[in-house]
Amino acid sequence: MASGKEIRTKIKSVQNTRKITKAMEMVAASKMRKAQERMRTARPYCEKIRQLAAHLSQADVTDYEHPFLTHKEQVTRVGLILVTTDKGLCGGLNTNVQRVAVNALKSWEGSGVTEVRACCIGNKGFGFMQRLGTNVVSHVTHLGDKPALEKLIGPIKILLDAFQNGELDVIHVAYTRFVNTMKQEPVVEQLLPLTGDKLGIPDRAWDYIYEPDPHVVIDDLLLRYIEALVYQSVAENMASEQSARMVAMKAASDNAKTVIDELQLVYNKTRQAAITKELNEIVGGAAAV
């Protein structure tokens, strides 16, 4: 059995660890509220631009078809945008989205896909894709607690340009969707070409007057729409990250308290055993005299 000094050292060590996890839990709770507010603030803009893109997809512009709306029968080249976190200590958040991405890669390989190009947002996903040996054409890390669109445009534009040039047939985005504080859902969604499921079918046809030119307006609007989708994915992932980290740190703090209580019980038993042994020795010595 360990001595009382060793047990006291273990108790002190676990107490120090619990202080750290408790502080991280409080910090994550504070950041979680801000991340959720930022995510919910971006949703109305994304919803409005999604409605505009849906109306444009159904509009009668016969002389121009944007590449983002063009579907190919045979898909052999795929682009993947993987959104993860830069830091760990957030439970199975990154593991779950990475597992979903790996399953998607396997399904694409089984369906005849010969080339996959990846864009990684977040340090964890970048390292994961490198270990898999996937062709990572662009990446961005250290986004901080607030996603900045100007940092995201450059990396994703490489895949968008490849799609417009015919080098890719489809682009998917994998991220963690925020459901609530206790639940985050990893998903893989098709980003390009734009599908009816993503755009939504408008209840009636809209006619627009384009100024100066339909090509310029549609090009800019659909590009902004894609940027809004990626930004929303990153915002959802950051809200999920802080929620998962708060839950993980709370669980760690609770486990540390349980360990402290168990060690304290062992220490008390050890201390009582030592006292009883000393009393027995004293009584035995007195009896011998």
C-alpha cells in the first residue's frame, strides 16, 4: 500500500489538474455563448442569399448557365473541404467528423472516383489528411475564436477555380453542425454543383431585371453564396467546438473530484491503520514491561 505522503502528493496533483479543467470549462462556456450568437447572427444572411440563389436557379436565363449549376453524369474527380478545430481537448468532435470524411472517401473510391483534392480548415484536419496521404491543395489554420471570411476565401478559391475549369466534378464540405449544447452532428454536404436540396425549390417563379449584365450578377451572387455556405460551416463548427470543450472539461472536472474523494478515503484508511499499529505497539510494549 502506498504511504500517506505518496497519497497526499497524488491528491494535490489531481486537485491542481481539476483547477485547470474547471478554468477551461468556464472559458469554454463564455466563448460558447459568443460563438452561438455569431452563428445565429449569420443564419438570416445565409437564408436570404440561399433564397436568391434558389430563385436564380429557377429563373429563365436561357442564354447562360453558370458552372456552379452544371451537373456531370460521371463523377471521377472530387474536392473535399474538411472543417476541424485548431486545438484539441474537445471530446470526440474532430474524431467524429474525420470518421465521416474517411467513410465518404471510401464510398467515393468504391464508386469510381480517381482523384480527390482536399482543402483543410483547421490544424487537426490538416494533419489528419496529411497522414492519410490525401492530396491537400490548400489549408488555413489559426483562425482564432472568430472566423474571418478574408482568411477563408483564398484556400477555398483554389477548389472553386478547379471546379470552374473542369478539373473537379463535385465539391463536398465536411463539418460539425451545431444542434444544441449537448449534441453536435458531423455531416458531409455537397457544395458544388448546387443541388435542389441545398438551395430549396421556390414556391413560385421570380423574374429579375439584371443590371448591368446577367452574367456579372449571377457570377458574383453565386460566388458570394458559396462563400456564405463555407463561412456558416466554420461558424457552426466553432460553436460545436466550444460546446464540446465545455462538456469535456466538465466531465474531466467531475472525474477529478471523484478521484480526489477516492484518494482521500484511501489516505484516511492508511492513516488510521498507521495510528492503530502505533497504539498496538505501545500497548504491547507496556504489557511486556
